[in-house]
Amino acid sequence: MDPTDYQTYDWKDWSKLRPRDGDPFIRAVRFRLRVPEVITLTGYERLPSAAVAFSRRNIYRRDRFTCQYCGHRGCVPWETPVRGGDDDRHSTPRSPRNRPRRQPGTEELTIDHVLPRAQGGESRWDNCVLV
């Protein structure tokens, strides 16, 4: 793009333009090429993939480490859950004052298929939840 008149050129047309006095240029074997100040991208050869990969880790992130049946939030994998309390994963355990309660984490939460794979369900974003 020429910043003086905002006209766009393709490579063939730009290579025919000669640099004005004082303009920076690139010296080629047979000619001098004006250095473009503004380059516009008019098309993409390949777009990068915008899809998020279907993985166990991304399902935990999508569901925010939360059981989709009872709503208890699980422990983030890099946090250590407090030991003690009930082992029933869908109950609300009691804990001492000012201490985090033990909640389902990556050790307790599993991935469940809404439509079971035995009945034709697939491992896809819309068929898998944390329980």
C-alpha cells in the first residue's frame, strides 16, 4: 500500500514503481525497488486451526473441575486436597475452621459419556462430562 494515496498494489505493479528522490530502496540486479512502508494482507493460504483439541485436560478445564451431577468443585491438579472427611465423593465433607474442604479433584472425578459408548455414543465435546 502506498501511504501517500492509500492505493494498493500487487507485487507486479509495485515492482514497476521507481523510488522517488530520498525514498529508501532495495537494489536488485536490474532495478531499484521502493521499500514498502505499509504491507496489507489480502488473503490467507491456510488459516490456523481455531478448534480446541478434545482431550481429558481440556474437558476438566471446560467443566471447571466441577462434577456435572452434584455441582461440587474439584481440586485443581496442582493443589493438594486436604485429607480427611468423608470418602463419599458426592457428599459435603466437614472440615476444621479456615481449612479448605476436601472436594472432588482429578483423582475423584472421571469422564462420563452422556450417551454410553456401548450404545453408540462417541467421545466428543457434547457427549462427555465430568462426574
